[in-house]
Amino acid sequence: MTLVCVVPCLYCDGRAILPRQSRLGKFQGLPNPTTASWPAMFLCRKCERTYLGLAGTIRPSDEQLPGPMSGHVPALWQIEFECERENCGEPHVLYSRWLEGDTAGRVEALAVSASSQVPCRDGHSVQIASTKEPEMWPY
Ligand SMILES: [Zn+2]
Ligand SMILES: [Zn+2]
């Protein structure tokens, strides 16, 4: 059986599946995260809260991908945005699991509604009204 690597949500049993190879690292059955990319912020598709994904929580799982194990199965969204609070402009990235039927617009709307949970500089929370076009990463 082929194992995928997942990042579990801190609040529920939701999980994000990591692509086999991306800037987050190599995840072919065993976690091999790129140190500079972790911890990373994730948006859970089950409880719709954001959580800090820690490299140490990445684990192999026998979770099924929504399709054959080819390079073209969608796995993860990358959503980039900047904090729009006055004099801030800090760039942020949220990662989110790809779900069947997803569109970039739906994922952007979720990210905007959840962004106030994302910590920014100096202790404030991110304020955004829109994101860059969310990018889908294949497995
Ligand atoms: Zn969750
Ligand atoms: Zn900010």
C-alpha cells in the first residue's frame, strides 16, 4: 500500500495531504520537510479554522487520494496574501487541502473568512479582503 504524508489539524481530525515533492519538502511515505518552510499555516477544510502545521506532526497515512496516484491528482492549495492592516503589508501563505469540486474562488473566500485567525507582526491578526489567485499543487 502506498502511504501519503499528512499534516493533522490541531483542533479536529481533519488532515492536509502533502504533495510528494514541493517547496515544503519530499513526502514519499516518510516525512522529509524542508526546514525553512516549516512551521507553516494550514486552513482545515473540516472545521475551517487555521492551524500551525509543525514538521514534527507530519505522519504517513493510508488515506486515499481522490484519483489514481499519478502526478496530476490535486492535493494542496497554496493561498498567498498580504495583511491589509495600515502600515503592515506582511506577506502570508496558507495551505489547504484540495477537495473534490473545489474552485480557486471558493478557496479564496474560505481564506478571507478565516484570515482573522492568522497571527501577524506585533501581535495583531491578519486583515485581508482578497488573496492572490490560489494555486493548486498536484500530488
Ligand atoms: Zn480542523
Ligand atoms: Zn499585519
